Amino acid sequence: MDNKQKEQILRSSGVNVLKCMRCGKCTATCPNYEEMEYHPHEFVYMVEKGDLEKLMASQSIYRCLTCFACVERCPRGVEPAKLIEAVRLAAVHRQGENHIVPDDIPGMLDDDLPQQAIVSVFRKYTK
Amino acid sequence: MQVNQKEFEPVIAAFCCNWCSYAGADLSGTNRLSYPSNVKIIRVPCSCRVNPMFILRAFQRGADGVIICGCHPGDCHYTSGNYFTRRRMTLLFSMLDYLGIERDRTRVEWVSAAEGAKFAATMNDFTETVRKLGPNRRLEDLRCRKQ
Amino acid sequence: MRKIGVFVCHCGTNIAATVDVKAVAEALGHEPGVVVSCEYQYMCSESGQELIKDSIKKHGLTGVVICSCSPRMHENTFRKAAASAGLNPYLVEIANIREQCSWIHKDIASATEKAIILGKAAVAKIHLNTPLTAGESPVAKKALVIGGGIAGIQTALDIAEAGFEVDIVEKKPTIGGKMAQLDKTFPTLDCAACILTPKMVECAQNEKIHIYSYSEVTEVKGFVGSFNVTIKKKARFVDETKCTGCGLCTEKCPMKKVPNEFNMGFDNRSAVYIPFAQAVPKVAVIDPANCMMLKTGKCGVCSKVCTVGAIDYKQQDTYINETYGAIVVATGYDPIDLGKYDEFAYSQSPDVITSLELERLMNAAGPDGGTLLRPSDKKHPHTIVFVQCVGSRCDDSRGKPYCSKICCMYTAKHAMLIREKYPDTDVYVFYIDVRTPGKNFDEFYRRAVEQYNVHYIKGMVGKVEPKADGKLSVQASDLISREQLHIDADLVVLAAAIEPDKTARPLATMLTTQMDTNDFFTEAHPKLRPVESATAGIFLSGACQGPKDIPETVAQASAAASKAIGLLCKNSITCNPCVAHSDELMCNGCSSCEKVCPYGAITYINKEFTMPDRTVALRRVASVNPAVCQGCGACTVACPSGAMDLNGFSNSQIMAEVDAICK
């Protein structure tokens, strides 16, 4: 699953994480460093390792300013900002997955629950 | 003379550059790595010595496959010879393809002096490929055929 | 028809076990032209060779085919045997029936059949072999060294030591190169000038060495053994033979505002100048771009004060023609231009400097007499930040993809020297990796950390911003403590990548030598022939071949010298006779061959031909220099008219082999 996710992120970002030589210039140049839990060079390394769950759950992906300073300064042309963008997109896509299975519904039912709510839950949390 | 399809033994001419591939072929011999006896090697100083004429001639004289082996790109003993080979053969092979000599009957392969195993594997593979294609009669000059 | 002898070797059981050698000898005996065909246990043995020699004499053989091991193994042995029996060695052909037949096949029938075919191919080829004689070309007993840095100096000294004449061509007014600008050298911290200047003086005093300073190579013709080189001696407007180097003219020159290149522009020099006190030759030179006399015709002070009358405003560029047996390239390196590195504010702040600039600032002969002061306000810097890999290991267009190799060590040296001299200074070094392979190198770097307390931080500087108070705000990452650091520095030193000198590329074209994509000269073999270029007679010394520190440069310089000496020791060079030649009657002068020749062995000459109608026509035809041609055969295929052919591997010979194999 993770591998597929990683490939998808690499493909949509067009970034080759293996080009990174771990110099940390991206992190050194990041203007929003203090706000981020994971920093640009960690992003690159975590994607390389396939450590995606932590990344996708992190607030960092929304705190990246997409200022492209890291892209501009990276001596190896790795483009971390594009990678962050791709992870963010993957996280957003995940929101559109099936989170409710119809078979589970009977167990959740409540007499006071309006039927409308069930319909709306399906609208929101399924594909 | 009728060619029996079952007993078809392809004739394969291999042009090998003196510095890499010929030495690679020697190495596969030294390591006793076998490849079919259909392959006969012609030594040339550099793969760029291989004139397209030689390949046409081989097909004319009844060869079923021709393979050219040279040093890896960047490793040419004469610094740039194999680049010429690559370009010339790309053109020649597409022309041969147009004439009806299947692409699989011709090949350029880079084999270094240390790649005896690769040489043997390449020759095994190439011979099998050509064997499957069957005899080449497209360019053969019947006047030259062995009596 | 040739009288051919076929000799089939058993090689003990190596061949005989899988190939029916008797059948091979029998079958080949029926080939056209074969007068004798026999087999023997070991052809390469003394008695085997005797057998061949006797047969040559007895049957008057004019061609010998030996079915044995690979020609890479014993071709020379058999050629020598044939030659001793009076047969031209190039009338010997080998059919490889061991490595390429008996050792790879297990079935006797098919192996024997293949051995016969290989033998037939060799017989078919030898019918078309021509006797070849290896030519000889003379060697001029003189070497040229291009570049007068430490590499060129060392090479020249070594060649001169061996008793050969050497000329050094240096484009600057003095020899010495980059090393003359350095302060101290790692890992021993001895002063660069103290170890270099004696060598420079030795060059000047050695009778075998001639220095062409302020000169450039403009044309190279010829080939190994006799390179014909044109050297341009740029006008220095000072008579070298008269000038005593007293320096009076430089003192009196009214034009004193020219940035001093030797001190990286940190101070000024006059328009007539001597680059530095220990310059060799110690002769003044007038910079025509800044001299009032040369620009406007009004001044002439230097001419008036010169007591020996050495100033000559009318001096012109002169050209010298010399013949050399060997050429050593020692063009060296330069730091890259950091103008594009805006993030480090190199162009914005005078306090952001390169390491080479720091060398001058710290040098006792530098602008501040060896006291380390900030260029902007001449105050002592208390916080210094070193940035590594600026432009090195870069995958973009601004930098270089390779490691510049010397930066880790010189930065450790700088940091150490600063901490020793000014213990109140905080020194930070931002590194990606510290690379210290070399004798005593890692110990040296550890000393900087452990003994001198230099702060080595794994990370990179992302931004340097000049602040209003004159400080430099440095924003950097510390990858180990997961922090972003903000340091207020007084001085930022950038370890700029190094690149080959700009003159290297045009020089390589002149010399027909190869370069890589970074403009470093390519060696003939990366491991086994590291100081020779692929072009015979041209050797590589120092950083023109790749980034190098001083010990490595000197080692390579001496190696290049020994290779050049080996060549110069010979009176003549034996050439490979298997070279290309052009049939002048067929050649149409199209230049196709000239373009593919990697050695520049083909030139075009205009030659008179008597045409069929008895008129005489001047035609442009290709001419191959057999001493330069290495026999690759690229030209033979490029030739559209079929005029080019290769000795030993001619079109007809290869065709004959193809026919024998395919029939």
C-alpha cells in the first residue's frame, strides 16, 4: 500500500528523491522553519524511506508556504516544495475514500437519527 | 539443396573489436562459458571499422544474423569509435528492416574485456533469437550458395 | 598465388580434446594456396616455432596461418618467429581455435567444423595480406610544458634533471601559479611561498629550462616526437634582457589605481608592475589597458626613471616557432565565479569572500600584512562562518557536478589558523560531508575540531543577508540537532568550486586531446594510464586533469615528467604499421575522413595529377600521417568513395573472412 502511495507521490511530483545528498540547504533556507514539524530535507528523506503515514498526518504539509525557496536553492535540483505539494494532494485525495461501509450501518442506527443524516454521511464519506 | 527447418543451424557472423569484445570473447573461453558454435568471430581493430558493406555482404553470402560487439560507450580504445558504430548501425539496421531483414537478425552489443559471461549470454540469446526467425533468404545471393 | 603453410596446435589437450586437429589440418590442406598443413603439440614452444621456421624456409612460404590460442596471447611470438625466418611478420594470421572454439564447445563434431571454418577464414584473409613495415619517426629531444604553476614547475624541473631541454609557457608575467598566492599549506602548515619560491628560482637558474612568461601557445602542429608549436610572446613593453627588477618604475608610475590581481583586488598596483616580490622572471610588465603612455602618449615616467633603458613602448607581440618531442599540459584551475550565488550575498557584501581571497587576506605579503581584517571596515572579525561545497556537487547550471576535493582540507586549515592566531574568534564550518582521504588529513581535520574548538556543523547555509550594522545575518540548518540557526557573522568565507582554466578548452582543440564535459583533460586510462592523454606524446600534469591538492599535483607532475622523459630518451618511435592509407586516385577530397579522425591524423594536400587526357590537374586529396594514426578505421567507413583503407584489416581482407565464414 505504502509503496504504491510512494510511487504515486513521486510520479505526481516528478521528484527524484534519490538525487538528494542530504546537505540541508533546503531546511536552512526555509522561511517557515519554526512552524513546521517536519522540514524540507526530512520530507525528502521520509518519502524516500516510504514513511508516508506520519507525513500525511502532519500539519507541516499545510504549513509549507510553497514559496519555492528550497526549490530555488537546492544544489541537486530535488525540488522539495513539489514533493510537499504532492504529499498534500495525496492526503486530500484520501479524504475522498470510502470511510463508511453499508453493512456497518445497522449497528450504528439510532431511533432518533434522522434518515437524512444517513444519506448525508454517505455523500460525505464515500466515493 | 533443401533446407530442413528442423535441422536449421543459423550462420552467425560476429564482429568484435580487438580491445574489448574480442578480449571478452577470449575471457568467456578462458572461463569455459559455452555458446553455440554457430557464432564465428571476425576480429576488427574497433567496432567503427565495421563497414555496413560487410554486413550486407554477410547477408548476401548466407548469414542468418550479424552482431557487432564493441567497447561500452565512453570506453572506446580509440575514444569515440563506438559512437560512430552506434549511429551508423542505427541507420543501417532501419534500412535493413525496410528491406525485410528483421530487426532481430542484427544487433549491436557493448561487451567489455571483463564481461566474458555477458559475451556468452549475448551469443546464446542472439543465436536462439535468430534460430527462431529461421533462415534468412531475403538478401542471399544464390550464386554464392555452397554446393 | 601465395604459398601458405597451415600449422594447427594441439595446445596439449586444450585444443585437441574437443577439436579433431588432424581433421582440421587435413581439411585446410585442400584450401587454395596451402602447400603445407600440419599439426603439432605445442606450436608456441621452441620446437614448435622451429617447425614453422623450417617450413617457411623449406617450402618458401609466403603466408603462415596458425590455428592456436587467441592472437592476443601469441600473435607476437609467431610474428617474431616468422620474421627470424625471413618472412614479413604481417604475413602471419592466427585462427583462434582455443578461446573461441575448443574451450567453449563440448561437441567434437561441431567444434571441429567451426575450427575448420575459422582456419579457412584465416587462409582467405592471408591471401590478401600485404607485407608491412613498421615506420619510424624521429623524436625531438625537447619538451614543452604549458602552464607554470607548481605542476608545470615540477614537471619541468624533473625533465631538466634528466638532461633534456624544457620550455615553460606561462600566460601570466610570472610563474608560480595559484600556489604562489597561498598562505600556508595543509596538513603541515608550512608556508607556501617558502617551499615554492626555491623551486621557481631553480627553474630560472636551470640551464635546460627556458621560461616563456607572459606567453601563450597559439598553434600546435605535428605529432608525437615532433610537435611544431607556435608561441606568442605578448608585448610586455619592457626589455626582459635589460630589466633588473629593481622596481623603480613601479614606484614612480603615476597610475596607481589598478586592482592588484595577485591580491585578489584587495589593494592596488601601478600600471607598470612586478606581480609580487618573488616573481620569476623578476621583470616588470606594463599593463597596456591602464598605462597612460600607451593609451594617450602622455607620461613616459617609467622610461625616464629606468636606469638601464629597459622600457620600450613600441614593443610588439612576437611569435616563436619551436619543435618539441613531448608536450605536458599543466594549465591548472580557477575558482568558479560566484556572481550567480545571490543567496550568499557574494556580490552584495565585501565581507563575503572566497577562500582564495581569504588566503591573500591572511598572507603576510597580503594587503593587510597578514593581520586578518574585514575588507569593509578593516576591523577584526569575531565571528566567521565557513560555507562548504559552494558550487561543488551541484546538479544545476550554476555549479559543478563534481567534488572539488581540496575545500574540506583548506577550510580546516583556515579555521585552525584563525583560531590559533585569534583565540577570541568563533569559527563555524557548515559542511555536508567532511572528506579527508589523504595521509594525515583526517588527523588534521580532527585537530581543528578537538584542539582548536572549531564548530563543525552538519548542515548548510541557506541565506546570508548584510545587515544595517555591518554584520552578516547567516541562516543555516543544523541537521543533527534539528535546528535552524541564525548567526550574526562578521565574515563569511565561501569554499568556491574549482574549474579548469578557461584556456584549457581551446588548447585541447589545438592538441587534439580529449576533454570531459567539465573541461578537464581526459587521461588515456583512468587507472592504468593516469598521466597520459589519449593522444600520443601529450601528457597531463596537475589540476588540468581533475581537482588535486599540492602533494597529488606534484606526484602527478613527476609522473608526467617521467613519461615524457621515457619518450625523449628514444631516438625514434616505431609506428604501428596497421594504419589507414588513402588511395589518392580515388579520393575526392570531401573531408569526411578528417572529421571522424579522433587523432587529427588526416590532413589535406593539394597534389598534381596527370589526368587520362594528359592534362595536369591540381587535386585536393587526403593524406594520413602514419605516425599519428592509431588504426581504428573510423575513416575507412566514413569515406564515400572507398579511397580509405586500413592496413592489416583492409576491406577486401574482412570481406574474404566474411565470405569464408558465411559460405
